[in-house]
Amino acid sequence: MDKLAAGIVDKLSIVGFFNVIISGSVLLYGISPILDRYAPDIFYLKLGLEKDIEKAIVACLMCYLFGCALQSIQEFSFKWLKSNIASRCLATIDNEEKQPQEKPIISNAHRRVEITELAEKLFKKKNLGTFDPNNKEMCSYFIDYCEYSNSVKGYGSKASRYSESATFFEQLAVAFFTLTVIGIFIVLFVHPGELQYLIGYTVLGGIFTGRAYQCRLNWAKTVLSTYEAVADKEEYDRETSLGMLLKSEPEL
């Protein structure tokens, strides 16, 4: 079990590393024309690097540093995305105002009722009050608990893959939006004719933001569905064990 856990940690570390490298590479490639014009070979000449392998190492280091910067921006700027999706995981219709709330993550009404019942049992068990599916803080707590519970029980791999993909797309979106900001200054002060690149970067940033949003939705659905399936399995196992125990008891 310890080896399995260590393998998962190593895998996640490798995935995170490549996410950083790739997003940093996108940013470095995007600003390379600027470096070529205003700082030609500055990193190589100043360091006295001549061999290709040395230049490749420096380029990888730059990609990693840029990627780390993008990761910090991503964690700050896309924090709202995961929070927003988690806060409406079981949203329903407000009967008093007769107005629909934000669309729930689980669109199937029957499955949503079952998961809501599980949330109500959890809140009652932990003395946290009555669960309200339209309360954002309660929904966020519940989905965080579901994710942690699934992970501890060994059923969190599928949701983790969606989360990794969402993080990757978020970092790419940040990279392209960063290039958009840089492109604005280039268009205004350097090359007014480079508007097509500015538009392209903006479109790509929007595309990857959409992909990140969809992956976060899939993450939330998977977390809730897995928690529901595990709860059903545990309930079935308890009933089976109880039935076997009753059969094994001698009759008086």
C-alpha cells in the first residue's frame, strides 16, 4: 500500500512538472521574437555557452522558471473556477423566489436527490446543521469531503486525472492570456501590424479556459458519482454481512 501511495505521489509530481515545462515553453516561444530583437543571444553570450547541450539546459531552465510563474498566476486567477463549480454541485430551484439558481452539476434529478440525502446524513452525523444544497459553503465542504473520502478509500484516480487536465488547461490559458497582454504593448508601441497574433493568443486563451471549465465539471461529477457509488457499495456490504450474521446465529 505504501508503494502504491508513493507511486501515485511520484506520478502526480511528474505530471505537475511537465505541466509547468509545457506552459513555460509556450510563453518562451511566444516572446522569442522580442528576445531575438532586443536581447539577441543574451543568455548564451553572458554565460559563455557554446555547446548545444548547454543552451538546451538553459532553455529548459527558462521554461521551468516561466512555468512556475504561470503556475502561481494560475493558482490565483483560476481559484474561482473550482470554487464556483464546487459551490453549486447540488444547486436546486428556489421555491420562494420562483427563480432558478445556478445550474446544478448533477443534472439528473433522481441522482441529485440521492447525493443530497448522502450530504444530509453526513452533516447530521457531524453535527454541522441541516444541509442546504443552495448554500455555497456547505456544497464546497461536501464536495471537498467527497474528494478526500474517495482518495483515502482508493477510488479517486479518475477524478484526479480530470483535475490534472483542468490544471494543465488553466496554465495554458494563463500562458496565452499573458502573451495577449504582452501583445497589446507590442501592438501599441512596437509593431501595430501584429494584431493577428494578439487575436490568436486571445482566442487560444479562451479555448483553453473553456477546456479547463469542462474538465472541472467532469471532476465534480466524478467526485460526486464515485462517492455515491462507494456509499452504495458499503451499504450493500453491510447488509450482506448482517444477513450472513443472522443466518449463522443458532435458533433458540
